Amino acid sequence: MSKTVAGCIWACVLAASMVSWSQAPDLQSMDLVLRSVPDGPIAKINGQNIAKEEFISLYQTELLAVTSRVGSKNVDDRLRVETALHSLRTLLQHEILYQEAIKRKLAVSEKELDAQWKEAMTRLETTVERAGDKDLSEEDILKKAGKTREESRAELRKSLLIRKMRDQIAAEKKITVSDADVAGFYEKNKAEFKQPERIHIEQIFVAARKGPRDPDDPKKKEQARQKIEQALKRVQAGESFSAVAKAMSDAPDASKGGDMGMLPVTQLPPIYVKAAASMRPGDISGILESEYGFHFIRLVELASASDADPQKAHAFIRSLLMAQESDKAVAEFCQTTFDTPGAVEVYLQLEKTIATTPGLEGLLPDRNQQEAGPKKTGNRSASKPSDTEKKPESRAKKPVKP
């Protein structure tokens, strides 16, 4: 695992809790997974509870990634359950690794923690800026997430200890990836590494409403139209695009002069792509209207679709294959705990949900292979995790372009 992965996971979960799901539907009333969450802990490993809040945060973060991948928030029940099983497995493994790290007396220095904290907060600032919140302090960001600085640093320290434990397991297994492995993977997945058409654009945006669901306000819309016209006139008169963007744009990148950077066309608003198709580098578009307000763009550069840089692709593939081998080693390491009677207790009622929801039967293991009776813990019935809960199948990892 790379040095920043643990911090990335922590930052993504924290960001999701304060940004992404603020506009999501009420999952508690519709999500069969969240209806399976108990009032108490989600699981217990060697007597240590895993809080339901940890599961909900990670599940919602991973579900958000799924909705982004499928292009819709209407995710079917099977995919929700598969996501939940993956989240549950991740939390169980993390707790096992954390306990082992403590047992081995691994430590995270204040210097390491400070460095990772700085990187994580930078990522969070970028995330909230993209969501429309600008110039937020560290205190503001943590307040939006409902976390104190001490709580957040403790969670980050735990994530870093887990990463160190993963690294130790990988080192003990002497995991390596050969040049032949890398080359073979590249040849089999060459199409996945093609660079799509990319466009470098600068934008100026004036909001007419906060979102497409907000009621249309003719007065505010007219004010926005007048403001964008003023901005365009200033640019056409020779004023720096960057200066006008900083002064007048409502876009998250206004502080950077409206520079969106070089992006694949699939990541840009369709109205920008359509406008850029008839432009040459240096051209300024006319005023474009969207459901959010008014825009105009400056085309900086166009890049045609092309093959990826083999050197960069190979570096990425090596990292990917190393991570996959490390995942296998970690799974093998954690299996010892899963196989220890009484070590792991799961209270999430996913098995019941799967059994009673049409179309999900295939996610259950063979009943003949399950243990006969549940163990009683207090007033709750907690059986040893079934194979479904302990070792949910990982979703296929499609190569991500470097």
C-alpha cells in the first residue's frame, strides 16, 4: 500500500460524510442494507467492538463510488448488498490488522502523522471546493464533518498503523512483481490504458441557482445573466481571463483563475465539450446557459485520443499488481482470526436480508456448510460470520488509467 493510501481512505470517508451525501436521498427509509444495521456495534473482534457508525460511513462512501461508476443513484439491491459485504470485510480486516499492529508495538511518529494530516486536509479542501464551499478553514471542514481535530487525528493514526501492518505482511511474504507480469498485464489490457480525447479549459461561471432542484428565480437569473455579460465584455476588451475569473466567477476553481486543467472529455460538462468542438486554442466562447446558471470558456489546448505513456502505464500496473498481491496476503493473514472459534462476531443482519429479499439468494453460502447454531451474546444473537460475511467476493477491479 502506498504511503498515502491510508490517509486517502480516511479523507474520503470524512469528505463523504460532509459533502457527498448531503444531497442524497434518505437512505434510511429506502436502503435495505441500512435497515439491517443493529442498534449496537456492527461486529466484535477479540472483544473489541466495531461501531455501526464506522460501517455506515464506509458503506456510504463505497456506495457513492458505485453510483458514480454506474451513473445513477438508483443502485439495485444486489449491488447494495455486494457493496455492504465489501465494506464489512474491509472493516473486519482493518480491526484485525490494527490489533496486530498494537501487539507488535508498531507506532506512528508525530512527524509522520503531521505529514499525512497535511496531505489529507489538502485533499479535503479540494473536495469541499468542488462541492461549492470555498475558503473553508481546517476548523470549518472538521465542523462540517462533525469531527473534532483530536478525533480525526486519532482515526488517521489508526489508519496509518493499519497501513504499516499491511506493509509488514507484504514484506514477510516477500511479495514481488516481475517485469514479465507487468508486460503481460499491459498487453491483455492495452485498450484500457488508451488516453481519451482531452481538453484544457478555463471557465467563468455565474450561478443562477444553487442546484437544478431549486425553484427558478427570474430576478436572480436576470442578475446572473447581466453579471456574466459584464465578465465576457471585460475579457473581450483585453482583460486577463484569470483576473476576471478570480473577481467574478462562482466556480470552485475561481481562485485558480478558472483553470480546470487538462481533463478527459467524459469529465467535462457536455455544453463545454460541444462549444470547444468549434473552437481553436485561445478562442473565447459565447455565453452558455445550463440548469445552474451561465458560463463561458476559453479553450487552452486540445489533445487527441492516444496510447498511454508505456513507462507511466507500467509503473501504475506494477503498483496495482503489488496491491492485489498484498490484498491476498492480508486476506490469508486475517483468515486465521476468522477461523478461530469465538474471535469474530457479526451483528449486521445482512444474512437475514439476503435470505428474505427476492433476487439475492445467490449471495448466500450453502446452508449445509454453515454452523448449526448461533452463539448468544447478551440479548443479541451473534453467530460466527458466514463465508458471505467474512469473505465477500471483491468486485472486479477494472484498471484505472494512470
